[in-house]
Amino acid sequence: MKITLILDDKTDNPPVEKTQLFLWYVLCFCGGCVLYLTLSFEPNFSVIGVFCLLSAIVWCLFYRSKRMLLWSGCFFFFIFGCFWSQVRTKWVEAPVLTKTMSSAVVQGTVENSISSFERQKIILKEIRIDGLSPEKTPQRIQLTASFKIPQFQKGDQITVHAFLFPPSMPVMIGGYQTARMAFFEQKGAYGVIRKVMSYTPSVSDRGFWHFIDRWRQAILEKTTAALPPNEAGVAVSLIIGDQNLVLPSVYRLYQIAGITHVLSVSGFHMSLIALLIFFVIRGGLAFFPTLVELWNTKKIAAIITLIVSFLYLVLSDFQTPAVRSFLMIALVLIAVAFDRRVFSLRTVALAAFIILLIQPELILSISFQLSFMAVVALVRFYAPMMRFLSQKLPPKGFISFIMKASLGVIVVSALATFVTFPFVIYYFNQVSLYGILGNLLTGFLFSFVIMPILVLAVLLMPFGLESVFLKGAGFFLSQIETVCSALAELPGAYGMLPSFDGFGLFLFSMGFLVISVCRSRWLWKTGWALICLSALSIITVSTPVFMVSGNGRAFALKDPEKGLLLNESYRQRWTTDQWLKRLGIVPENYVLEKRFNPDFVMIKGYKIALTRSACSDADLTFLIKTPQKRKGQAEEYLPCRGVVYTKEDLEQGQTHEVFISSTGISVKSVCDTLPDRPWWRGYCQSRKRD
């Protein structure tokens, strides 16, 4: 299938569903990837491969049948998505650290180094760990240093004394699965540097990539030297996509204002850079009439813009959102070069298909879902909505331009907010009530003022003339921070909502994609029905009445009279914050009960005990400390009337949650809900320090 045919979508008539074959095929491929990654068991590789081969044969046999072409092709791409995801899983499978190593000597080569105001993160490859055999040594390790260490570069050889631990497990049932993404990134362990023992700078890697690293570092240093920290962090993020310098207070303000999407190199930055370069080049070529007559300046501008966009991708260090955005921009520019329709769902589908062929696991990543759902909404619904809403606006004039530009920002923000709202609630539980207003007030400055100024600053850095432009961008960034602070002070500016079931998110995604892809009336109704059904998951989701962490040092209780009672100790704030977000409570607004101790709690007629030394007369008992056996006692623990969970049970199962329903009391742990998949093998075991 030629790329020009995929990009071509010129018809204005409502097409029959068969003309949307490519969209349906990509949608089914995505469904196959999701199915494999969310299964509760590992399917047989040979069986999936045979099904994929048979489905391909059936698709080829019915290729000329108009009636069976859609169904056979969809079935093949669905099976192919499952098969390809499993191939990717077997390809990247690598050793994972299964226990904590409190003292380890690690030798390795620096693959990447990320700096921030407070700490430096290092990713190592070609690793050797004293006391660990090569077949059990992870391929990559991410280390963090909270003290000042040398500024490592790619290719440097280092030896450090570190505290190592496996990729973290979810702190609650249904929590974000960090270990799954670490598995596909081949990060088998994380750690904290205690001491740098030796450091040998690289002398071989001094080519193009070393030049890019030095360029990135020079941009970072000159920007931080010219601007105060709160403005420098945002400026560096806008230029090279490094968010590590953004102060937490500034990020919080952007989060409340609903404009955090500007802090990562994504479609926003790529689009602005591409549009700026495209119109500048085409406008500059217009001053040469002879050249305009001989060549198509639009195609020349598209090719040069493609090259500059690739250089910007290199400058962003090939971050995943930047790669995805570059593919989108590249396909648009290729469409311009081939005189095809620029903004088309086929362009979006092709970009998604290429990305998932390289990394099918990204279908479950937050950034992939948010960006592609927003792009689909804009491509499919922006133009019709603008035509409908701008009918009564003045056709020409400066006032008309301002009104249409403002309306465009409102429509873009409304569409993006609607389609990403369930994802934001599912992953972050946060609600920015003034997100549309925040984008309306800051969108013009970011698009037409700050980004052009920063581009000029980067271009003038080799000549030492960047200071004035950086300070100018800093002035406007300070104004944006002022706007965000004003929005944060408005009533109800920021809130939290409880989590809902992942199946509801799947229903919403499928419903929205169906109404975006399909033109048939009955499929439209089916899509809206799926969206309405997804809303029921918010109502039907069940929350636990009691939660206790794997080490027994943090627990939460939903008291019928006092509400939520939460206790934390021994630096368990991360765990308790995630619990609060799941329940729809802003952690900053909750005052922890430091000394709350539910030795005996009555909930709906059931007695729950949390004790450190001995069992109790309760229906459910959590022993957070191993009791000592009495002299001459045969049993390991004192007898208890109800169900008992010992300290070892808590360590092996991690966070335990208690549910009470009409059928009785039940307890589930994180390990009870984790599927038997390659990225979780060896996790649900006791993790005592060696």
C-alpha cells in the first residue's frame, strides 16, 4: 500500500465503511496490542503464530471480496497485534533484580545522564555488579544521586557504591504498573548512589552524538545563567524537552491552570517549530520571483522544514513524545510534498501504526493515549465545529481575526479536554476546572511570542547574542506564572476525583474511536452507547474500607463516623499520597493522623485488628510484627479467632485492601491481582535485604 494512497483522503462525500479500511485495520491492530498486554496469563507463542499465519492466508483469499475484505483484514490485524506484541516481549526480556541490595559495587557505561536542580539521574549499560552472576545482571540500571557528582557524559565508564532495588510494585490495586514499562525499557533495577568510586571519561565517542550532547548542555547552562530558576526550568523544557529543571511549585501552578502539556517536547512544540520554519522559508522565497516561477516553493519549504524538525528531534534526545510528534509532522510534510490532504485520520493512523510496530507497549503509556486521542479529536471534529460556530462571526477584518483565533483556542481546548478527561481522571485523579481558560490566556503567548523568541535565542547562541532574547522570553514566562497563580486562587480551581475501573476507560476509548472513524448511523449510535456505558464504571467502582501497606507502616480506614483516617510513618508519604488520590482527596489538603492506631475497629459489624505483638479476638487480624513464641509453645503464632495476615503475608502480597459487601468480608492484595506475565515474574516474593 503506497504512502500516497494512505495519505490521500480528498473525498467530501460520506464514504462507505469499506473506504475506511486502513483506519479499521490500525484500530484492530491497536486492539490486539491492548489484549496481549492486559491478559492475565501468557498465551502460547506457537498458537498465536499459527493463528496469525492462518488469518493472513484468509485475508489474502478474500482480498477481492468486497464483503469479506473488512472482516478478514480486521481479524488478521487483530491477531497480528497480539503476535507482534509477544515478539516484542520476548525480544526485550532481560534479567530483573529480585531483591534489594543495600550495598553493591556497580560498574557500567553511562548511556544517558539527566540533571536537575536537586539531583542527577544516570542510566547505565554494560553492567557488572559484584556478587551477581552475568546471567542475573540487569542490562540497564537507573541510578540517582542526591549529592553533587561529576557531570557524566555518554560513554563514560564509572564505578559507584549504590543501594539497589527492583522496579517498584503498585502501591495499591490497580495502580500504575511501573515494572511493566521498566521491563520493556530493559531497566532491571533502580538505585541510589552513595559514593562515586572511579570515573573514566570516554575518549572514543567524540563524533556527532557527542556534539549534540555538548549542544544540549550549552543550551541548558546558558539558559540557567540568564534566567532565574522558575523561568529557566520552563525555558529549558520548551527548548530541549528536559523537565527536570522545572521547579515543583511552577509545575503545580501549570497543573492547576491545565497547561502542563507545554512542558514536554510533543506535538505543541513540533507544530510551532514546523509552522514557524515553513512560513519563514516560504515567505523568504517569495522575494525571488524567478525562483517561484521555476520551483514549487511550498514543496521546498516542506522539505527544509522536515530537515529542521529532525534536527529538533535530535536536540530533544529522541524522547518518546518527541519521536511520536516528529512522525506526525513528517507525514504531514510528506503529504504537502505529494499534494495530498494534510490533516487526515489516515495520517494519524499511519503514525500510530509505525510507532506501535517499533514499540507496541506504548499503547498503554499515558503520553501515547493522551496525545493520540487529542489529535484524533482535533482532526475529526475541529473543522466541522469551527464552521458551525463561526457562521455568525464577521467574515473579514482584524476583529474577525481576533474572534476566530480566540474561538479556535476555545474549540481546541474543549475538544482536548473532553477526550482526555477520562484518562486524566484514571491516571492522575485530578481536575483542572479552569483548564480551557488557562489555555486561552496563555496559548497566544506560548505560540506567537515565547517560542519564536526562544528559537532566535538558540540560533544566536553561537554568537553570544542570546541573553537579550532569553530575558525577553523570561519576562513573558513570568507573566504566565502570574496568570497561573491568579487561576490557582479562584474557588474550586483544582480538585480530585476517585479512580474508576480500567474497563470503563477501554469502553470510552472504543466508543470515541468508533464515532471518529465510522460514518454509518448505527455505528455512531453504538459508539455513543459505549461512551455512556463507560460513565457507569465511575458509579459501580468499589473502594476498600481498610488498606495496609506491605511493610505495615501505613494504613487507612474509612470510618463511618469520622470519615477517612490515615496513618503514615517511616517515610511512607508516597504510598499514602497515592491512596488519597485514588479516593479523590487532594493530599496537600489532608492532615495526616500521625498517631492513629486502629487496634480494634468495628466496620459494618466486622471487627478488624492491627496489632504488633499478638493476635486478638477479631474477624480479621493484621500482624505487622512477628510475635515471639512462648516457651514450650508448639504453634508459631498465638491462636486467633478469625483470619490472620502475618508480617510475612504483608511483605509477600504488598498492599492489602479490605472490602465489605453483602456477602461478607474479603481481602485482596496487590500480588493477588497481578497477572502471571513476564514483567511480574519474581516480584511477589519476600523482599528482605541481603
